[in-house]
Amino acid sequence: MKIERLVIGTSNAAKLSEWSRLLSPIVEVVGLETFGHRPTIQERGLTFEENARIKAGGYAVGLGEYVFSEDGGYEVDALGGEPGVKSRRILDGDREGTDQELIAYVLQRLVGVPFEQRGVKLTVAVAIADPEGEIVYSDRGSFNGMVAEKPGPVLIEGYPFRSIHFIPELGKTYAELTEEEHDIYSHKRPLAARIIVFLLGLRINDFRVRIGLD
């Protein structure tokens, strides 16, 4: 098995841009818009890991490609880990909210909660599936912080909770990180590093087979 091209299984432009930046140095990365037809995937998992696997496997079979997918959300301590796996569908009728609606929902739930009790994790699970839909890689990462009492000055479209994810040691929200700070604090960069090790391992094994060492 050797992965020459990796499809990022998301329609979220921010996610595609971020993962392309992290993974394109080692593998060709394309988005779903590359394909005229794309399967419709129902995210019915109860955990981030389940949803990441569902999306990766479903897109992989539908496209006949190696597919990388992620699923993540906001896990607020004072809310018992909510909104968690439903981070984008926490409004009435289980509909997907806008960035502004999701921010407002979480902040309203935390009205009156002292800052020291507003701990939170940005969590993400990832999976890679082969063209038959078999999961060949999976992983998980998170980044702790505090929920700010109001949104910071920067909103990244598609990543609403980064505007209220306050990093005490820096005195700013995740969305305000400079490129250099993002390289240090990003909860996705360590995941990307481990994915790159996995992809390099596949290349080494492929090379050993081709020259008869295995």
C-alpha cells in the first residue's frame, strides 16, 4: 500500500485549507470539489472517532480514493462535555447552526459560571480509509483552554469555537494566534506529524518490497 494522493473528506473550506497546509509537503492533497460527484454521508456516530471513520470510509468507497476525514468539537467541563459530538447541531430541531449561533449558544449556557470553572477542550479525531473503505489509520488530539466570556476580535469562518477558546498563557483566543503561535499551539499539528510518519512508513515499506528486502 502506497498513498500517492489523499482526499480531504470535508466541505468545510477552513478544514480543507488547514489540513492541506499540514499534509501537502508529504502527499498530494485534494478536496471534494475535485470530483463532480460526491457521496452523501450521514454522521450518525456517537463519538468523534466514529464519525471520522464513517466519513472517511463512506467517501473512500464512493470516490475510489484514499480519504482523510476528521470530526471534532467543543467539550466544555461545566456542561458535562457538551456540546461535544453535536457541536454543530446543538440548536432547536438538531439543525446545523451558523458560526455566530453556535458561539452565542455556548456563551448563553455559561452565563454566571465563574472563569475558573470554564475549562474546555477542542478535540479532534481523524481517520484515513483506503479505496475499499477500510480504515488504515486513526488518531485523536485535543487542546485545553478556557471559554471566554465574550468572543475575541477574530472569527475564522467554519471554526466558531476558536473565537471563544481562550489561552490563558497567551492572553488571547485561539483564533487570534499568529502563524508562528499556531505552529506551537495547534492541536492538529501533532496529529499531522504522526500522519506524516505513517505515510513515510508506507513509502519505506513499499521501497523495501520493490528492491526485494521483504
